[in-house]
Amino acid sequence: MVESYSVDLAAQQIVRWLMDEERRHRFDLLVRTARSFQHRDLGPGDDSRLGDVEREDLSEKAEVGTMEVVPRHKPSLWTLRVRVVDEIGPTLPVDEPVPSGEEEIDLLAFYEEFIANDRGLAEVSAEVEGPAAKGSLTRVLEAMREDRHQR
């Protein structure tokens, strides 16, 4: 049975630890990072200074960064996720187009774009497949929390 829960560890600490692990060439985790954009129409009252016609032309845009970390040898055991949503704000149809769908980026780009600049709201969560998986992930999270690295 899969259990999902929120993780009380800063996204910055997780990403920096992963970057350090990667530099040490003892990386035993798979990391997937991506960027995407979300659009939604402005609703009534989102900007009371606008009339109905102007509101129809505008949409809200958010840039979303996602990172998933899984164990290399048993990727279905657990998943650690970091999701950062940066509300860019209102945009017009004539504004610069953004890619549709997800665009894969590397860990350094994810760090520089979403974490180092402290952009948006970061949420950290996990999914585990039973008590053994939770124990495995807990050991990794403790290493991140104490900034321990494999030697």
C-alpha cells in the first residue's frame, strides 16, 4: 500500500545535498527535474481594476519546477518530490509564448532557476511502498538533514 506524506525538510537543503552527492560520484539515486508552465483564466474579482473585456484577454501564468528522486536499484520503493510554483502573474496573448508540456532540465538548472532564487512556493512530499520503504527514505532524509554524505 502506497503512503503519501509531507516532508519537513527545506527544498534548498535537499537539492544542495543531491548536488554534493553528484559531485562526489557516489550517487545512488535517480533524479528527474523538469520545468513547465500553467495558465488559467482570470476569474471575476482577480483584478477589480479591469473591465470584463480586458479580463478575458488576460490569463495567469505560473512556472512550475518539479524534481523526483528515487533509489537507483529499486525505483518503485519510494519517491521524494519537490514542487515549486512561481506565480508569474497576468499575461496577454501577445506576450512571449512558453513551451507546452514539461521540459526536462538538469539538477543545476533546477537549483539555479527555482531554489537559489527562492522563487515561489516549494512543497516537499514523499510516497513510500510500505514500512521498509519508509525506513529507507527516512535514512536518506536524515543524511540530508544532517548534511551527511556517503564516504
